[in-house]
Amino acid sequence: MKKYAAKFYVGVEQFSIQRDHVHILLRGSRRSQIQSFLRVVAGQFAQTLTDTFTKPKDGVSVWLHRPFTRVVKGYRAYQTVRNYIQLNEKEALGRPYSKTRLRGMTEEQLRELWA
């Protein structure tokens, strides 16, 4: 990701790679650069996961759905996305899942999330 972030002038602020999905928080100045970065990184992930570097592709698809992207405007929305990605990473490492997730968290729990 670092290589392609530099190539397309995109800043990768935070990422979380899970078993069945990926979260990436990007900062960029032009939409076309972000789109190019996402396209290339998705292709690189797929090639790595299906090992098409050493053998021909056998028709198995890596991605079940098209990527979901969202433009984040404002500091509060930015903080929410950062906390969501961090929470997702902690849940993958064993933190119990909660239906309320970020909505029910106190300031103390949010500090604990980042500890």
C-alpha cells in the first residue's frame, strides 16, 4: 500500500485488514488519484490472495461485492470513522462484539479503545 500511496499521492491514515474485508482511511486532494489507488490496491490484494503471480487464475473471485467508499467531511465524522476502524481491528483481535458498538461508548471506553 505504501508504494501505491506514494505513486498516486494519497495518504493512508489508517487501515484494518480483516479476514473478509478491508477498511482504509485515505486522504487525498484529487478524486482521480484516490480512485486509481483503490483500483490498483484491490487488484494487488486479489492477485496476492489468489496467487496469480505464479500460476494462472482459475476463475475464483476474491471480492463478493464492489467497494464501498464514502467522503468524510468534518472533524466529527472523521473521528467517528477513525474510531470505527479501530473498533473493528480490536474486535478482530478478540474484543466482544456489541450491537450498539460506537453509539453506546463512553469517553473512557473510547480512550481504552485506543490504548
